Amino acid sequence: MKLVTFNDGAGLNRVGYIDGDQVIELEVASAREFFERDRQVGETGNRYRLAQVRLRAPIVPKKFFHTAGNFREHHEDLARVNWSHPVNKGIVFFQNVDAIIGPDDPIVYPTQLTSELDYELEMAIVIGKPGKFFSAEQAVEHIGGYLVFNDITARDIQRNEMKSGVFSFSKAIDTFCPIGPYILTADEVDDPHDLDMELRVNGQVRQKSNTRKMSVSIPQLVAYHSPQVYSAGDLLTTGTVAGVAASTDDPFANYLKPGDVVEAEIEKLGILRNTVVSWRDAYGTEPPPADSWV
């Protein structure tokens, strides 16, 4: 099932699934509730043409668990250009769920905070069943689906954060968390460890890899985070691949800028497309001054 949250233009967001060129509405208030009810929900009987609805962020989780350094190639890529600190596996932190945006929503560039706006293609795992302290063998029972995630990052802020070995603010700024376009339920993914991944900026390929290159398997990853306690509908990321702008020979030529169209794509999980916009274009004013105490 391709589970979506959508707006038909006439009311509140609704939940449904894509069937060909249509969206079939489900009798549930949110995608999180869909998993809380163990997918036991009926259809309302309402159908919409996919081309006529606006897809929103497919889910807003209660908790959003981050994993960094799970693709060795990302660490090696950054080490090659001597970028700040190592990004090895085992780095975990929380994402700000209020920073979530959906497909075709704008990424607002806060120039008062950063001049090094970067992209990171990642796959996110949807937790389908609550639980805690379980093994990798038990983890499969807790996986509800998968979706595309673009981990937008302010590299200049991140470098400062990494002096303490922790980073969060650099990735948690408003609109820095695009997800979508839909959740593909786990029953439709034969092997999540063999999916092609590609990120493009203005049509130019920047990142290209495959989920088979993860250092830690998905069941191991889900089990590792489980002591933090899962709720149904929580999200867990798998880390990014090689090719971020910061790892290129000329990062400032490749960092994102207003007007850039970013397409994050994972095989079977669809294309997540977002455009970077200036603060003025988003809000009609100049950006407010940034406050800093560091």
C-alpha cells in the first residue's frame, strides 16, 4: 500500500492510499492512527483523482529517531576532503517533528543562520508496532513501512556542534525535514536492503547508491534504537550516502541556493521533490537577525 496524507482543497487533511491514478480515502484521522490501529481501518467510499489532490507529509510521528554514519561511504567521502569530525556509525539523535514538510513544500533558506545549506538522501523506516528492548530477530514485527527522507543540513552550524560530538540544531531548523511522497507499507518491499537511491539538484545527479551499502542492517538498527521506546508511527532514519555538497572539491558551488529543485528518489518509494526558496519569497520580508550566544 502507498499510504498518503492528502488535501482535496476543500477541507482538512485526509488519509488514503494510491491506487493507480486515484486516491482511496480511509476511515482514519491520521497516518499515525493507521499504524496505532494495526492497519485495521476501512474505506470511506470516497475516491479522488491523484492529479487533483495535494499530497502532504505522509505522517507526523510522535518521535523521529536519527541515525548517522550508517553508510561507510559517507564517512569516507567526508574524510577525503578532511571535513570536520568523523561521521562513523553509532551516532544517534532526535529530529524536530515540527520541521517536517511534505512533497512540493518549499525548503526555506534562512540566510541569517547559514551559508552552507546541504542535502542528504536517506531512507526512513516507519515503526508499525510499539515496543522496547527487543532483538534484531523481533524487529521485523515492528516495521510498518518505508519512505524517502531528505536530511537538510546547515554545515557551518554542524561543524560547530560537532566540536562536542553531537549535532542536532543544524538539522532541526524549520522546513529542514522533507519526507514523502508516500509510505510504502513493509509488505510491499521484498528486500529493503536492495533499493537504488539517487538525489538530483536541478536534474544533476549528486548522490547515487543502494541500500545494500548500509553498515548496519535495518533489523539491527530498529533493535538498537528500541530502548528509547517506540510508538506506532514513529520514524527512524538509516543515514545518508556519498555525494553531499560538503564532500565535493568546491562545496560552495554545490551547496543549495534559492531556486534549486531537489529530487530525492529511492526505488519503489517514489520521488520527493522540493524547491529551495528565499526567506523573502516565503514570507515577504527580510529575514530577522539571528541571535547567537556561541
